[in-house]
Amino acid sequence: MESNAKILVIDDEIKICDNVEKILSKSGFEVIKAMSAKEALDKMAKEAFSLLISDIVMPETNGLELLRLV
């Protein structure tokens, strides 16, 4: 299945990001990873995403605070 959807995965644990990317890529999604809310916001300022998948418990800015900023 080919998809044009671009998904931003946000998690401070690289293994989680890599595993989610592996699963979604197999389904044809383009996956971009961010290791922090700040990095995610920087990426969102430069390009549009169809979906955000974020960890809730992260240092500095948690996933719920990130949601409020989006």
C-alpha cells in the first residue's frame, strides 16, 4: 500500500522512534522523527504533517504541553 501521508513521531527514546518508524514505513507512510517537543515544533514550522504521534512523558515539554502548542 502506497501512502502520501507524512507522520511525525515524537519520543525522547530513540528505540521507540525507530520501532514506530519501522512499522509505519512498512505500510507506506513517510515517517519523520523528533527527539523532543522543541525539535518537533521546529520541524512543524518547516513542513506539514498528516499526523503526529507523541510520547506523553518527555523532559522539558511533555506531550500534552506540545499538543497545546500545536
